[in-house]
Amino acid sequence: MRQPVSVFVCVLLAAATACSRKQTVEPPVATPTVTFSKNKAAIGSPLKVTYRFEVLPNASIDGDYTVFVHVLDPDGEKLWQDDHPPSVPTSQWKAGQVVEYTRTVFVPNYPYIGEAVVRVGLYNTASGKRLTLNAPEVSRQEYVAGRLQLLPQSENVFLIHKEGWHPQEVDPDDPVTEWQWTKKVGTISFRSPKRDTTFYLEWDARVDLFNPPQQVTVKIGGQPIGTFQADSKHRTLRSFPITAAQFGSAEMAEIAIEVDRAFTPAGGADTRELGIRVFNAFIEPK
């Protein structure tokens, strides 16, 4: 049966409108790049990540957007993410401005070795809107901005958590997030690198239970190498330099993490003595 002309006109108009919507893409606002302190990183090691956004001429940004960062294997499986607000809010970005900042992350304990691809984008947390960037697009305004080679964990200095630690726990909503609570004193043993080293400690604390905050002392061979107040309920990274001389001549070395006050969780069922919560501890020889 022959269809009325009006039906075909309606179909053509609807198709044209849909195509017009599909082809409407806002101009890019910035060129993103992601670089690393090292091109190869072992699982579990700290990694300095530098984010750089070169704001393009005539860029117009309608508010504050969050940087989303997805690190994936070649098959597109997500290894970890590092979503965060940029160092300068996007509402303050100006044409020609370069926004650059560095964050330190730990490579999660994920069962993959090889090249990883870093994808970035800018999104509004309320509306979900994403901005267009000047970089190779993978999908839905998600862009390739860097690459990294992942190495096995055996490349690291092996740490033995000795006395003063509770069993490891895992976030049920994020299996790559793990932690251990210290007791009043938690000790870590390892083979001495016998050279200048940096000790990294990522932690948080129950700041609601202590006023003033807990005092934490880090010792090597019984001698203090640093102190700090456990005054953050968010994951916080601190680093402590250790000289080769501080290790002495012994084959094994030992680091102690001491808190001046511990606590027992309220409620009675959990009777553990808890100090601070440690997400990552790492020895990096220079």
C-alpha cells in the first residue's frame, strides 16, 4: 500500500533532527597529558603522576568539573582509577593557561603485568556532563593521555609485617583497597638495602576519638626518623628519608611505627587495640 507523502516527510524530519543532535559536539577546552616519574612501575610501588591541561583559545567551561582517570589493560579492563578535582577549579581556567600538578598513587595489587593505558576526561559530578578534550578519543569523551609499563611485585623490597599488626582487611566495595591496623607499635622487617632510601607510609586515623590527635613516631633500628600527628580521617601519604648509615651493617633492618595512644572500638564485640590504619608501606632505595 502506498504511504501518504506526509508520513515520509515526518520520517525524514525525525531522522535529520536525530543526526543533527548526534553531530553536535562542543569544541575542545584543553589538551590533556599524563606523565609519570618512571615509565615502569612495579605492583605496590608509589608512582608520581603529573597531570597537565593546556587550556585552548576560546575555551568556555560552565562550572567546576572533576578529572576522571582510568588505568586499563589492553583489553579495556580497568586496573584502577584516580578521579580527583584539579589543582585549579575548571571554572577558573583561562584561555592559554597551563594547569599542571602532581599526585602520588600506589599501583594496586592487580593480577596484570604489561602495558597499561591511561584515559582521562572531565565530568560534572551532578549532571554527568563531560567536556570535549583535544586528544585521541576512545568513547564518550574519554581520551588516551598516557601509557605505563607495569612490572611484577617481586621488583620491590619485600616487607614482613611482624609484631603489632592486625590481619589485612579489604574494602567490600573496592577489592583493590586493602589495609591493616597497627597496634600501639607495629614493626616491619626487610633486607637492608644499605643505601639511601625513602620510606613511604599511607595512613588514616580515627581523629574523632583523640584530642589532641595521636602522635606517631617512625623509628629505624630504634632511632626516630620522623614524627607526625595522626590528624587526618582521609588517606594521607608521608615519606621519610633514611640514610645508608642509619641502616647500619646488619643484613636485616626493622622499622617501627609507634602511636602514643591506641583505642578499642566501641560496642564491646571488637576488643582489638588499634593505632592507625595503614594502606601502604613501601621502601624505595635510591
